[in-house]
Amino acid sequence: MPSTIDAAFNAFLGQLRATPAESAAAASHRASIEAKLEATFGITSFFRTGSFGAGTNIVTYSDVDYFAVIPTSKLKSRSDLTLAEVAEALRERFPTTAGIRVDSPGVRVPFGLEGAHAAEIVPVDEMTWRTKLGFRAFDIPDGNGGWMFSAPDSHGAYVGDIDARLDYRVKPLIRFVKAWKFMRNVPIRSFYLEIRTAKYAGAEKSIIYDIDLLRVFREMLAEGLQDLPDPRFPDDPYVVKACRTELHRAEALSKLARTAEWAAEAWEHKQAGRIRQAFERWSLVFDGAFPPFTIA
């Protein structure tokens, strides 16, 4: 068991990564989902995106996200109607799987109780053009019946480049922020946390987990979780929304304020040599999941 904060974060990171069983679960239904969508909609491409695709998934919590590229002629002008059709097709294919439902921008298929046992299928329209850096561009459901721009490959490249420059410590930092979200049930979008944390790290010269977690929490709090201009496309008007609703934003800010206090107290205890108390504060941040302190 760890006796230092740095060792504890390294041990915690190991706990957050997907297990071999989760990885197997993530792959087990892919072929049958793809075959059904190909037969029903004539999909032209089917690929994994989201946290599993980016390497920032959290064990037991993260769904497996797929983009299903559907020919434009098979899509509805209203994305909610397309989502309903995809959900119906998947219910037909998996009649014994309860709870298949639309959860925009995708359709959630809960094959198991948690994590990688659930798949989220996002129907998308691939554009005939590419982004300025050559990434594939798509329209995906926007949650209000319309369609919005998405370029998932640009997400992977943006985060991956910053991660590589900082000794591959940015994706772990993202995992810690997302672990806090899930473990404390904070209603912030995972995608926002990924982009916001990567943007923060992009201005840093090194990453020290406890210091930089505190700074990320403080920066998000100071900004009030307002819409974030997408740093991947600085010349375009795209934004990344932090929360689905204003009620969610208020709840998230309340939890974020308390978390920033705990993280600050953890840092103060560490600086003063009160390592046990620092562990206790990080345990509060992660709702008891942080590794316990052990005397060396």
C-alpha cells in the first residue's frame, strides 16, 4: 500500500484502467450491432470513439461509444427520428436486452450492469469535406432534434499530442478528473472534462497529479463551467458545453467548490508533512476510492 501521495496516485491510476474482462465485454457485441445496422441502414463505417477510443475510460463507469456512419439518404432531417429508428432496430436485434433507449447523441444498449458492458451507438452523417487538419467531419444528433458538427479523430490527436509532450501524464490526469465526476456523481459532461483538462495541460511544462488536479478544479470553478470555445478549432465558433441544463451546472458548481477545498487542504497537509491527512482529503475527493495511507 502507498505511503506517499505520488505513489497513491500511481496506484489509483491502475485501479481506473479497464480490466481484461471489461475489454472483452467491449468487443463481444460489436459484430452483431454492426451487422444489424448494416442490414437496416446500409452503414458505410462503424468505429469506436469516446473514452475507450481515446484511452481515458474509467473502469465500471465508461460506456463503449461507436459512430455508425449512415448514408445521408437513410437519415431523417430530425435527428431524434433517426435515433428512434436506430433504437428500434437494436431492440429488434437484442429482444432480451432490457432498457435500450435513446440517450442523445446516441442509443444506449445496456448489455450489462455497468461500464464496458454498455454500448452507445451514435448515428452520424459523414461530411464530404474534412477539417483544416485533414480529420473526418460528421454531423451527430445535438440533443434537440437537430444535428451538430463532430470530429472525433481531432479529439484523439489533440489530447494525444499534449499527452506525448508531457511524458504521457495528461491522459492519466484526465482519468482522475473523470473518476471524480463519476464517483461523486457530478453532472458534468465527460467530453467537456477531457477537452478542458487537455487545454489546461497544453499550457504546462510538466504534470504533477495532485498539484494539477487542484489547478484544474480551481480553473473550472473560476470559469463557472461556462461553454468552452473548442481549442481544437480556434478559428471556428464551436463550443464545448459543460452541462446539459442550468440545474446541472448549479449542482456541479456546488460539488466543484467543495472538491477544490478538499484538494487545496490535501496540498497544504502534504506541504506540512501531514501525509495521512492529505490522503484523507483525497479520499474525500474520490468518495473513498483513493488508496489508503500506509506507513512505510
